[in-house]
Amino acid sequence: MTDTINLSLNNLSKTMLITLYARAIESQSANPILIDDKSVEIVNKLNPLLSSDDPFYLNLINGKIPKSCITITALRSKLLDEYVTNFLKKEPTGIVVEIGCGLGTRFFRTNNNQMDWYDLDLPEIIKLKKQFIQENDRYHFISSSVFDLKWMDSLAKKKNHSFLFIAEGVFIYLYENDIKELFLKLQKSFPGCEIVFDVNNSHLVKWIQKIHHIFFKTPLKDERYYGDYFKRETPFKWGIKNEKEIEKWNQGIKFIDERIYFDYKINETWFLKPLSYFKFYRKSRYIVHYKLN
């Protein structure tokens, strides 16, 4: 690894550092939801290379991320890990593709020493990731936008393997038409594949879009924690009314199951916990699982 790191990331890409640091912080807590030694290793290498003149980076270095963000990030990662583990129990030599991987380390938490893993993200993200993690015979990088669908061509030739696609903290920032096009291409190229991702309720997205301009006229503490992206733009672009909505995109898309965060025992002091008793908020953010036949 070089002595300097190019962090010329756009505002959305910079948010991947939040999830990295959240996992590392939770891993070192007294009773961690998730243990992620690789994230801790990366953070320890990254800290000396971040500019302390930037309030966003300084908060990361000092571990100043809201507890609610740390908790939900760790729980989301743990639940998605379980999907990978369950998939590999059925298909030990299967192929897992993580869409929008960022500085994710899921391969190291779920490695069964038989699968093939592909981390997919924009070229600048993969370039950064290579400074901390190296590819090997079963762990590969794909430098591409997920919407440049040519990345699927070489993988689609592996027709004797089962595929699982994972997207964590990705689709919520994208537009429905783009996601639908991606689904239809995955369905055509990898018939029978599974896909798991986190999603927002569309009512929540519309509500945030309506109030965003009111609350973000002036800088708030969230800007220091989360960076400029959440100040300048409405963060969430897409949500679903219910799990069956995506099935309408095309015949053969089948909803399998879901994971609702509040069904799991998490930090009882989390200030959002009381809201889980309201139907609207209970399924405002959760994880869904589909099969594309």
C-alpha cells in the first residue's frame, strides 16, 4: 500500500466509509452484533491517511458516528451475511456477486473456501479497495458501473453454477427504472438466480423528499457525520409499497422472504426502538429476497 491514498470520491461514494467505520466500531464494542476483523484492519490502515482538516474524515477517525447508524449498519450486514451463508449451505460452490461493494468485507466473513466471489463497483472504488485487499483464485473484482450491463457477459458463461446477488445500501439511492432494467437483465442472463437487498418503503421515501428541502437549508450535525451528500441531495430515490410490487416487473420474478430489522433483538436503548410498534415505521426499512426464474 502506498503512503498516500486518492480519496477523490464523489459525495455519494464517500458514504461507503460510514458503513466501513460503523462495522469496525461495532466489532470492537462490548457485545457486538457483528464481528468484522477485516474492517477493523482496514480502518487502522486508513486512519493515518485521512485528512484531519475535513470534518467528515475527522469524525470517522474519532469514531463519531451516531449509535443508531452503527447499530442498523451492523444488523443489516449480519442479516445479509446470513443470506450468503444459507445460500452456500445449499450451493457450496456457488457464485456470489456483491453489487456496489464499496469497502465491504463480506467475503471474509462468509468464506466457505469453495465459492467464487465477485465484488462489483465503480473503477475508482475498486482502485481504492485494491490498496487494502488483494484478489485471489476465488475472490475477484469487477471495475464497472452496475448499469454498464456488459459486466454480466463473462459471468453468464458459468451456467453450471448457482448465483446469488447481494446489494447492501445501494438500490435505495437509485431510480426505479434503472433497477428494473438491471433485474430484467439479471433474470435473462442468470435464470434461477437469487438477489437480496435492503429497501425502503416508498411512503417513507416520498415523505423524506417532501421535507428534505426544509431541514437541509442550513448545515446540520448530520452533515458532519454523513458528509455533503445528505446536505445537497435528497438521499433516497426509490422504495416499494410492498414486497409483491417487484414481482409485477416481469413474469418469473418471485418474492421469497424478508428480514425486518425490528424482529431482531438489537440495542434496547436505540432511540428508534419505540417507533417499531407503529406499522408504518416497522417496515420503513428492511431486507427482501427474490428469485429470478
